[in-house]
Amino acid sequence: MEGSIKFFLVAALCFHMLTGSSQVHSHYFLSIACGAAAGKTDDLGIDWVTDNGYIQTGKNLRGLDETFPYDSLKYFPEGRSKNCFVLPANQTTTYLLRASFYPGNDTTGPSIDSPVDFNVTVNNDLLYGYFATAESRPSGFVESVVHTFDKKEIFFCLVKGTQGFPFINGIELRELEATAYDYGYDLIVKNKKFLIIFDRYNMGTKPDKTKSLRYPDDPFDRIWLPEPLPDFPESPRVENPSVTPHGPEAKEGYNWQPVEVLQDARVGRNLQGLDFGLDVGGLGTHTLYQWYVAYYIGEIQNVPLSEAESLGLNAIKETIYEFNLTESDISLQIWMLMPSLNSSVFLLPRSKQPVLNGFEILSPFDVDTSATFTTDQEALNAIKQSFGLEDWTGDACYPVEWDWVKCNTVSTRVNKLLLSDKNISGSIPEEISQMSDLTEIYLDNNELTGEIPQSMFSLSKLKVLNLANNDLSGLVPVSFQNRVGFTFSGNPRLS
């Protein structure tokens, strides 16, 4: 394995002397308990709200588990192509978005039937693919650093799979520091990336400490798991609760790691060649990976310079960075961009006493900025309001189309409206004629009233117009009455 791994770019070795994150920051939190009957304050002191106002579809299932927020969920049996939560956001703000899924125990109480599969998307980007069979009913969470560029809303969608009903237990949105996870290379903003976070560990945690480190110790409520190592005598855990890291404040790439992460560590030669397995099964259709590894390193003991060796992070045989730390109040972050790896990321320190306080493993993906043509989306919004279809949320065409819309994803234009037999009423909105790429309109077998907007007849690409079996009135231009593909029958007040 080691002989086949080659680093193709060390993108940062972004080296930042840090002040730590002991300062408490006031940032926006949104926590949604999906399917819950009422809001609640959890054991961490975080307020949760119901999903009312964030989504209008789905059904609630409660009493699944005693552990909040896994005691309720929202599921979607309607069979729609997608169901989208609309989350408020500030433009050019970086967020951590976390979602939780627990289908319930099918042997002891309410549950979601398996097999089930669906995708979770953020705007147009695939965040997670959930798969469960009758034999395997997983639960878990996934989190991603996302960035909204030109919208004040985040569309968090569950996209129907091939079997079962999509469901979700909780959605958590956490505002981060503006420079977090950008580390001087404008990864998120300039290069339009989002990061999926696979692992985040606090090394050196006590053997009896089984709970994760999170809010309020981490003011952004990131989840730092207890270390994944057994108790190696040659790599003992070291603790120094008095460590308060200092140094010149980093202006970029500052992830604000909790000071608690730097107050314990693993030290010693046994850190060489650590193999941290990566579970990428939940990524669904993502097939190519790059990995960013953020190492959090702080000398936890005062080591005289005369006794300190340079500590290096080494890729196979090449030393890619060397540094030394001697004071217990000094810490740093190192970022490395690595190629696609099948299962593992390797940390190879070169020193008699290497130190590791914590690390994160993340994978960057390009943000998909596709969106329905603005004029078409505005027209569809008017149609939704006129026909009482407001519960269709998210972008009309991306990441998948609404069931009653067909789009040309190359031009981002809507070319078909499929609203037959939808039990809709009211008048046909004038805005429909703004969708100049429409080739087919189906509004038959409904309860529409009023006159047909004459501007509809000016749609130059329109080949099919079916308005049969409504209660429309007024005049149809003679040139359209017998036109192939145009149907007006079943409207006795039309002439």
C-alpha cells in the first residue's frame, strides 16, 4: 500500500501560528428537529426548532428512540422527485451543515421500512447518499462546509431513490469564521469548492472519555471524536490543561480549533505510519476523491531547544515539511492536499517525540452553480402562487426537476409544463408567456377559469398546448383553433 501512494501536491503546508480558540464567538446556529411536535433545548444548551416553515411536504414519525434528535423524523411517501427544506443564509458566509439519519428500530417501535435509498443535496451538490437494506439499517450523520455565493437561501433536498421513502431526523446549520477552511488559498470562495468532512479526531483523549468534544468547548459545534487508537505504551497520551496557545493571529486559514484539542495529545514514535481508514461509502455517485488533511499540532510540554528534534511530516520517503516546537504555548496547523486514496491517509512523523493533538480529513468538490434561467424561475414562482403549488420548493430544474417541469439542462431553460390532472384552479397567469423556450404545455383536466392569456399564442417554439376539460372562457384566435397539437375541447364557454 505505502509503495503505491504518491503525493501529487502539497498545497499548503499552510503553516499558521495560532492564538487558539478560547474566545467565545457568537455565531448563527439553526437546529431543526425534523418531525418533532415542539422545539426543545438539548443537553448542550442548543435550541432546536420544529421544521414548520422550512418545508411544507412530508409526514412525521415520532417515538423512535429516547435519544434526541433521533426520537422523530420527517419522511416523504408522496413519491416526489425531491423534497426541499429552505434554510435562511447570509451571502458570502461559510457554514457547517450537518444532517442526521436514524430509521428507527423495526423490531421495537416505529420505523422506516427498508430497503431504502435516496440522495441528500445542498443546492445542486451531492452531500450524501443514504442506503439501507433489510439486513443493514445504518444510522449516522454527515457534515460539510458549504458556501452560498449568490443566494440568501440554501436548498437542502432529499432526492428520491429507487426504493423506499426518503427521511431525515435533524438538520444543523452552523456559521463558521469567515476564513475557516480557506487556509490562504481561497479554496471555498475563489475556487468555488465545498468540503465534505469525513473524520475529525481529538487525539490524546482519556480512555474513559467516550463522548465527543463539541459545543460549548467548540464554539462552532463541530464534532471531535475521541481518538481511534488503542492505548499504545510507546505513544503515551500527554495532558496539559494549562496550555493556552498563543502566537501572531492568523488572518487566513484559521480554523479556530478548540483549545481543549491542544491540551492533550499523543506523543512518541508509535505515531509513525498511522493508518486512518476512510469510509467513503456514503458518497453515492462521487467516484473521484482528493483529500485535505488538517493536522493540529502543539507542543504540550516545554522542551528545551537543545533536546528537540525537528518534527517532519513525511510522504513515503520524502520529507515534505519540517519544523520544531519547544514551548507548550505554541501550536500550528498543517494542510496537505493528497491524491485519490482507496482507503487510508498516512501520517508519518519523523522525530523521536512527534506530537499529534488532532486532525481532520476532508474532501473538496466543485460547487455546481447551475440554476434555472432566472426569467423561467420567476414565471414558475407566479404559476405556483396562482395554482396553489407553493409546496414545491428548491430550484425547478436542479439537481433534479420538479415532477411537473421538464428542462433543457444545457440552456437551463424550461421547455415543458406537465400540469394535467393536478386539481388546480384559478386563472392562467400571464407570466407563463415569459418562458419563451416552452415547446409543450399541458393544463388539461383541471378547473381553470377565465380567459387564455393572448400572449401564450406568441410563444414561437410552442408545439403542444392542451387546455381541454377546464372552464375557460373568451376567444381563441382562429389560426389556433384547428392547429395540430393545440386542444381546447371541453371548455363550453370558449369560442
